[in-house]
Amino acid sequence: MAKKRLKSPAAKPSAQVTDGEIPVVGAREPCPCGSGRRYKACHGREAAHSVTELVRRPFEGLPGECDWVAMRELVPAATATLTLAQPPGDDVPSVTLATVLPMAWPALRRDNGAVMLGLQNDTASGDVSRDLADTLQRALTAEPGTPVDARRTTAGGVRLQDLLDTGAGFVPTVHSGFEFWLEDAENATGEVAASLERANSAALPTARLTGVEAAYWCATPEKNHLRWVMPHPEERLLDALARLHAAGASSLGEGTRLVGSFRAHGLLVPVWDLPTAMQADEVEKPAVAFGERLGEALASDAPLTSEERRARSGLANRQITLN
């Protein structure tokens, strides 16, 4: 992979660019126009207001939509193999989705031609899928050993749903660190090794449960959590969670508690607090059992009781929206 970071525009003000398209850079980086201001306070404002559409569920229609959301919003270090609808050719041996890449690069083409696509990046439009598809297309034709920079996409461009084989499987692999950045991480030295160590130290321990879909355990210094991305319609899911909560059946065992939920990319993500001693493998059976109870509650069409309505109101009041 490329060893050097892309050159950032100089922080010192220079002659301001008035003609041509201003490239997209990080929100806190100096604006490429040369004004001396940060991008978010300069042309980044224009880019933010140029959103032509807001796609509520950008990953809808992709296999593993819930895991796409989790990799975008919850998981520090994970990868997943992507299968293109049209094979890219022998010069691109593989295409891999990664939560994040070094230097927050949108994409990278390795020395051997393999492509890595970063998911946790700022996007220039209201359609994450379209922005990622544009980056992926450029990565497929980039010179080996080079990163792919960010740019604004045009309305009506292709989306991931157009480029990927929607019949292929999608199973993320959660990593304990970011060694997947390097082809030979064990022999990394100097600044490369130091950067990798810093990234690894900031990543919360995370694991994907195997018995249910898109449920992720993570550990924090205060307590552990389970965050479970669910595909069900929000109103029906809230009703079902309220039924279980009112019946005392919403926990995952002793010392656990359903504390609320948040929305991310059009899906609801219930969150449980877990004891710090409760590891990922200990959540497996309780999560499977909860999934069975949830299925029964989702199938119920009975009106909510007064106690269930109070439980629903409490759950709804503890919601936030990430995207």
C-alpha cells in the first residue's frame, strides 16, 4: 500500500481560487480554495447545502443492510469482502470494505491491485451509497499503490446497489485492531508501527454475535453493551419492545437492561447495558432467546395496554438519531 500521506493544502493563506471545482477535503483541513479558513467554514458550507437528495436508508437492497449500518456507525475495526456484479478483471484480485482506512482515505488500491473501500468517511451528498459507489469506481482504475481522494458526486450517479452483486453474501469480520491496513503488519517499524499502535489503542473491544444477525457486543471501562441493528419497521419494533419491557422480558439476563435505542440510516438500534464481566460469548444464548421473544411480540396485533404504552413512551423518549 502507499506509504505516504496525501499532501494536504497548505494552512497559510494563498491566492484564492475562484474558478473550477473545489475538491472535497476533511472538514477541519484548510479549504483548497486558498482562503486560509477550514473547509467546513468555507466551501464545505456550499458542499453541505448542495445535497440534492436525502436517502433515509442508503444501504437498503444490499445483502446485510443491518451489518452495513453497524460497520458504518458502531464497529471500530472490521472488513467484509465485496462481490461486484461485473467482475473487475485479473488486475483487481479482490475488493474489500473496511470500516476505516489509514489517514481516513476514502479508498485505497494496494500495490498488488486489490481495492479497499473505507466506509466511515464524510460524504458529499445525501446518499451515502452513491458517494461510496463513485469512490469505488475510481479505486478500481486507480494506479496500484495509491489512495483515492474524496470528491463531490453528481446527481443521478450509480449506487452501490448498481455495482455490487446483491445475491452475494455479506459477513463482516471484526478485528481487534487495524493490522488489516498493512500487507505485512508484523514487520511494521518506525512511524508506521507507531500509527498502528495509536489506532489500536483507541479501538473499543468489539465482537459480532454469531447466533443472531447484526448484534455487536462492545466493552467500555464503565460497562459493556450490546447494540443490535434491526431491520423491522420502527413503529412495529417499538410496539414489540414495549410489550416485552412491560412484561419484564426485555433484558438479556441478570444485571442487563434495555436502556433505549437510536436510529441510524433508517434503522432502529436497541441498546442494552451489560455487566463489565459479561463477555460476548455469554450474550449469545440470551440474545437468541430474546430474538425468539421479539419475533412473537412482533407478530402480535393486539392493542397496547396502558402499561405497554408507558413502556413505549419511555423507550421512544430515549431515542437519538445518528443519520
